[in-house]
Amino acid sequence: MEKENQNGKKEHAFVSFVVNEAEYKTLTNKMYETRKPYEPKNPNLLRAFMPGNIPEVSIKKGDLVKEGDKLLILEAMKMKNLILAPFDGKIKSVNVKVGDKVSKNHVLVEVTPQKVKK
């Protein structure tokens, strides 16, 4: 990170970091300054863990699912990966259809947690 001093010259600016209650001052680089901000993982969003295509979708918006129910298949590198419900809930949205090609981290399904009667 650079800033201008009183004479108009650019100089490096130190950045403070706190690690285990100890403060450190250091210089940063361009990669650090342009990094993507941290986003905590949302367990309600089921994302593609690798690029692939969708040969089968077993659910639709509004369906109630139990933990372990089959939601869809993500096919990648000639392997069919079953995407299962991580918890009991209601399908809020299905963002793919049969034949879609998806990239890594594409949101496939959004599930709202709730109790499902057995």
C-alpha cells in the first residue's frame, strides 16, 4: 500500500495486524490489497464442488426433504456425484435444470432448515 507524504512523494504505508493479542506492522503487496473479502460459508446454499453438468434433478421448489434425500446428480469427469440433503428442510430454490453445465461454486439448490414429519 502506498501513500503520499508531505512532499508529494509516494512511500510505503505499514499495515497493522493483530495475531494472538500481539500487534505486527508490515508492508502489503498488490495481491493482498486486491483480494476478495472473506465470506462465511452459508450452509443453506448447496454449491457445485467442481465444474460439471446436471443429468438429473429429483426435487422442485417447495418440496420437503429429509437429511440424506437425493436432490440431484452432478456429473463431472465421467463420475456421477449424488448431491444429498444435508439436513431436514424445504427447498427454497432450484437454480439448475437437466442439461445445465455449471462452474465450480455455482449455487445449485437453496434449502431452508425446518422439521420434517417422518
